[in-house]
Amino acid sequence: MAEEIILLDYWASMFGMRTRIALEEKGVKYEYREEDLSNKSTLLLEMNPIHKKIPVLIHKGKPICESIIQVQYIDELWPDTNPILPSDPYQRAQVRFWADYIDKKTYVPCKALWSETGEKQEAAKMEFIEVLKSQDT
Ligand SMILES: N[C@@H](CCC(=O)N[C@@H](CS)C(=O)NCC(=O)O)C(=O)O
């Protein structure tokens, strides 16, 4: 593999999608490895011993954990191709604010959309819609 990049991921993960989009934007070739989250691989547990979560980006054998940190790492490694973060510090702060907002507000209702049924699922749907609406402000 030219860039020696492995991504431990799960297809439906919104966090993994961030990293996959960043890699695609940069045109970087990488090896995708789908994880079974109910039976995590030894590699995942070794590479992310703190959180034991995907996505994990492995570059030349070294892990980078947390999707936002991965996106920034990818952007710093290949700054000349499709820059992801704006160059202006204020605009960068705005982008980080919204990424943090997504992390804090969307994951719980998004997960409940999949895992709950009935009233709880409906409540999650409404919460998710409210979160999306607030991003229009
Ligand atoms: N803050 C982390 C969140 C990662 C995360 O929550 N990953 C979930 C899948 S979407 C996971 O690995 N869950 C397995 C578990 O919690 O055991 C990031 O941005 O990378």
C-alpha cells in the first residue's frame, strides 16, 4: 500500500464517514477493514485501547483515534489537495464548533433511531430533526 494507511471502521458510522470523506477528498489510497462491533478485532483493541471504538486510522503502523483528529491529521498531511479546514482562524473555529456540536447532539438520537422502536424512536426522530434545524441558524 503506497501510503500505508488502514482504516478500521463500520460502514454505518457517521464518525467513520468523516474520515472516509477526508481520505477520498485527498485522493489517498487506503485499506478499509470492516469491524464487527459486537466482536472487535484484536487490532482494534490494540490500536484504540482507551475508547475501543472505530474509526481508527492506522498510518505506518501508528494509530490516530477520534474522527475529528483524524480529519485534521489527514488535512495536515496533504495540505495541497482539497484543503478541508479553512485557512482563516475564525472560520476554522466555526467549523470546529459545528463538528463538536454534531458530536454532542446527534449521536444519541441517531443511535436511538436504529436501536429503539415505538415512542422512543419517535422521540429520537423529533430530537434529531430539531438538531438538524438548529444548524440552519
Ligand atoms: N468520538 C468518536 C466516536 C466513535 C464512536 O462512537 N464509534 C462507535 C461507532 S459509530 C463505536 O465504535 N461503537 C462501539 C462501542 O461503543 O463499543 C469519534 O469521533 O471517532
